[in-house]
Amino acid sequence: MIRFKLVLITLLLLVVTAFKSDTHIIHPAIGEMAPDIALKNPHGEIMTLKSLRGKVVLIDFWASWCRSCRIENHSIRRAYHHYKDSSFDIGQGFEVYSVSLDSDSTIWRKAIKNDRMDWDYHVSDLKKWDSPLVELYNFRYLPHNVLIDSEGKIIAKTLVGDQLHTTLANHLAE
């Protein structure tokens, strides 16, 4: 009888823990508002993420020393040029807000030029992994990105290669 009760209690605990819904959600999560970012661009001017409201925005966390990031920059550049003037069901136009985890501004600027990252929004606090944004956006690897809609709500995370193109194409307005 005691064994039966122990088995029953164990099964009950397993069922209860199996149905907990948000125990493994990493915040900020899809459906939540993206925290605002306000950092300096290579010219020392503050650029805010919030200033891009109305557009679909890819927040792209990268660094010049990250080989995978440098490869991914080519895919992001193609998406930017293809979709920058597009109408979406989640916003008007597409913009990239690049956040660098570099520590040397000269190397950062050179990587932007060499990778032909010709969009306007490049920012960094030049603190590498010590940037508060690493904790705020809760990531531990590069490249990392977050796609937000015109209101600043997160609609996708970690879109690499063709995933970015596919997601944007799925949201094109008809």
C-alpha cells in the first residue's frame, strides 16, 4: 500500500511539472516588447532603437572578431537590400540595427566598411561581452538577432541564413 502511494505521488508530480508552461522561456521572449537601446554610432551620435518604430527591424548583435558574424553579414546585407522599401503586414520598410560587441572603434568601423554593411544604424558601447545589452537581451553567443515589428514587439529570434529572408517574405503585405 505504501509503495502504491509513493508511485501515485511520483506520477502526480511528474504530470504537474510536465504541464508547467513557461519554465524554459528566455526573456525577452517572442511576443514581448524589445527593450530599447540607445548607443553611440561610429561618429559618436546616439542612435535609439525606438526611433525606428513603424518599420520592421532586425536587431543584429555581432562583432568584427566573430567569424560566423562576418559570414552572416552577407546574408543580412542581401535581405536589407531586397526588403528595405517593402510593405509588410507588420510594418512599413525593413531596417537593420547593428549592435557591435567590439572593443576597438577603428576595427569596428573597418569591419562595417569591409562587409559593406551600408545601412545607417550601427551602434556599440565598445564593452564586448561586458555590455549590459548581453544580459538585457539574454544571449551567450554570436551572431544573435531579434526581429521586431513596427510597434517594437519581438516576432522572431536567431534568424540565420535563409530564415531571415523566409520570415520577411512571409510577412509581405499583399
